[in-house]
Amino acid sequence: MFQRLDLGHGIGLRTKHFARFLEQRPPVDWVEAVTENFMTDGGRPIAVLEKVRRDMPVVLHGVSLSIGSLDPLSETYLAALERLVARIEPAMVTDHLCWGSHRGQYLHDLLPLPYTEESLSHVASRVVAVQERLGRRILLENPSSYVAFRDSAMTEWEFLSELSRRTDCGILLDVNNVYVSARNFGFDPVDYLDGIDPARIGQFHLAGHSDKGRYLLDTHDEPVPSAVWDLYREALRRFGRLPSLVEWDDHIPSLDEVVAQSRRAAVIEAEELAPALRRAS
Amino acid sequence: MTLAETQALFHGLVSGELPLDDVAVERAFPGTDEFRAADRVAIYRNMYVGRLVDALRETFPNLARFLGEERFARLGQSYVAAHPSEHHDVGRIGWRLADFLREYPDPERPDLADLAELEWTRNEVFFAPDSPVVGPDALAEVGPEKVAGVRLHLSRSLRVVVLARSATALWRRMESGEPAELPAPGPAAVVVWRRGFEVFHCAVPMEEAAALRTAMDGEALDSICAPFADRSDPAADAYAALASWFNEGWISAVSVNPPA
């Protein structure tokens, strides 16, 4: 049964910061590792991850499961994921509600799906298969999108909520992605938060994006903007305390700067949840 | 549209196999006069090529430096069009780049395929499984009566490649900021290995490369030493080579039995 974990506030483990992680444990509660970067038999990355895992919880976050693809689930991928999960014993295994491979070719992108009953049945059957294979629940993240589909019969939040109920998977709610997609399609991001099943959310992602004029691009290359922090506050009021993760994947600054973003998430969480906790006590 | 039709269309548009003005675009994706569906799909298409070229640049830093931003991007685009990714790890996209450069060589720099092969081999070695290391004592412990039949188990991260030109010389010049002149033609053997987390490479004589490959094939020590037979002092040269293999940490085990 899907269960929420109380991990606190984490950051992504990036190659640029390996040396700092090896020197001493940075002041974060947990780290997220991009799964595919550590599906290796040896070398520095997996050695660093094993060391970090001895210091703190690790969440594995995949980008190539391609859960929505019509290609068969990749046995090579699943076997590698299974080995990594056994090796690292992550607190969570997460990936994206997307597809990225077609007839054996990988686009290495997180492509959105049409939100139809056909897609829902297809993705649900694959989530069940992956969870049975791993012997654990996975969490799926809402993507940033730049296209919608005429065939979509439900909203993304309805799709994710129903998928989660059918398969008992969790939802990784990327607050930045909600904001980016809302701007790109002209809906109110708060409607997304109000519409998604609150009981199924297991983690928040926070990140920066780039304003390209006609659209926002999910670039993870700058600090979390104020609009995303504001939406995070809205999410906290609705969903309560959940693990948060600050993602920074391009133009990566110093570890201290990324950690400062994570600390800010903790401060905002305290600001939003302290009144509720005081009322409860 | 079915999910299969939608994914086939979207994949074709993003990968560049289908034109963005395909009539199916407007049928599948809503757009507006201000932001047409084709422009929305183009966001994915532009990111696709850029992402894979970035991955190639990360794996082939010296090739990228040699060619410069624009030429490397053009090479990457041509390569990705010919060899789309077939692996979940984007870091493996470049596994056929050296062959691609051999198939379509730069007329002025036919050695770029060799540089690409060296960089790809270094990339493989970086992620290869770890191995234990044994010193020359392991050979001494076998005893003189059995030494001719000894098998040397090489580190699982060790690679031996034979290139058409000396990419190590080009590499050295680039690293030291010297003009990257075309190396003289002629086969050049290179060993690539890892010590700790650091990857090294060095040129070796062709006989030594043959000896290493013989060892990798699981042959006994007398066969391993055979490639040195034409040297003026075969025993001394074979001994020197073996001693260096142990010193560099290339040997992970010594056994008197054939490999299982």
C-alpha cells in the first residue's frame, strides 16, 4: 500500500558536487540520484552514490522508464533498475508520467501522453508490472508540457489521480512543472492542486524555468522563482508536510547555493505548517 | 487517433522524420494563431537534437574542442540522424561515432575517427566494473615448474585498441596546447585502464598489444610471451612488459587453471 515518507528536504546529487559529498555530509536531509546515471557496474558515480547512501537516504529518480510508451517495457532497463535498487536500497523509486521511446528508439525526452482512457489503461498495466517486478510502489511525476492533444478527455491531474488509485502508485508533484504547464496552456495552477488526489502525493519537486516569451521552458538552470515558491505554499496548505527536492541540472551553481534553496523550502514549510500545528496542539 | 498513431506521429515530428507542416499536426495538437501547434511541437524537436549533441560533447570533449562548436554540432546532427539512440542511457549515444567518422572521414583529418575511438574507450573504462589488483608476488608464488602454464587475468576495465594513427600523440598535443598536427599514418596500439576513479591511456608496441590480447583470451603465459619472439632478447622484453603490467595494476589475478 502506498505510504508517505517523512524524509525532509533534499537536493539532487550532481557530478559537480561529488567531491563535496565525499568530504563531508552536506546539510540536507536526503538526495535524489538520476537513476540512469548510476546504472553502471563500476566507476566513480556509483562509488560516490554508495558512500552518500551510507550518510543519508537516497531517492532514485528515473528519466527513461518510458512508462507510457507502446514499446514493451525494456528488460535491460528493468534488470538494471532492479540491481540498482538492491544495491542502494532507496527510500523511493520515482519516474515520470511520460513516454520517450518508440520502436526501440529513445528520444531522451519526457513526452506527454494524450489523457484518454486508452492511455490510462495502458500506463496502469505497466505501472502494475513495474511495481510487481520491483516489489515496491513507485511514484510518477507530472511532466512539463508544451503540447496538448485534441484527443485528451481528462485533465492531467484527473489522469494522474485515477492512475494512482488504480495502481496504488504515488504521485511526485513537481510544483514547477504544474506552473510551467499552467502558463503554457493558460489554466490556473491552483486548479491543478485542487483537483489532484491529495492522499496520493508522496513528494514535491521544486525547480527553476526559463521564460521564452510565448512559453515557459522547464530548464532547471536557475533558482526556484518566486511564483513557484508561492505555488509551493499553496501545495503545503493542501497536502501538508512532504519530502521536497530542489532540482538544478544546468548551469549548476555551488553546492552551498543549491543547499540554500533546499533550506528555503524548509523555512517555507515551517511558515506554512506551523500555524496548523499550533492549532492542532 | 489511437495512442499508437499519436506516438508514431509525435516521434516522427520530434526526431525529424516527419515535417512540422504535416497536416496531421493540426489534427493531433491544438494550437492558436499566436502559438501554432507546429511551433509547440518544434520545441521538442529542437531540444531533441540539442540534447543528444550535448551528450556527445560530454563523451568526446577533445574531439569537440578540436572541431569547435559549430563543426561538432554539425557532425553530431548528422550522426544522430544516421544513428538514433537505441539505449535508455543517453551517455551511450556515441558508441558508433568512430565508425561513422571512418565511413564519412574528414578529408583533411582522417585521424578524427581514431581520436573518437580513444575517447569512447576512455568513457567505457570509466564506467567499467572494478577489479582487484595483484602484484608480481602472485606470479612468484606459483613456482617455476608451473609458470609457463600460468594464466593472467586482466583488470575488467582494461582495454586494448589498435588505431590507424596515433591518437595518443594528438591527445598529448591538444592537452599541452600545441598545434594538433595530423599524426603520421601507421597502426598504433593503445592501452586504456583505470586506477581508482582516474582513467589513463598509453601507447604500447604492437607486440605488447598482441600479448595483452592473448592474455585476455585466457591463454597461458608461454603463449602470452610468444609475440615477443622476434625481438633481439625476447625473454628480457617479455619480462619487462609483464613487470609493467603488474606495476600499472593491470593484473587482477594469477591462476594455473584455464578460465572457466
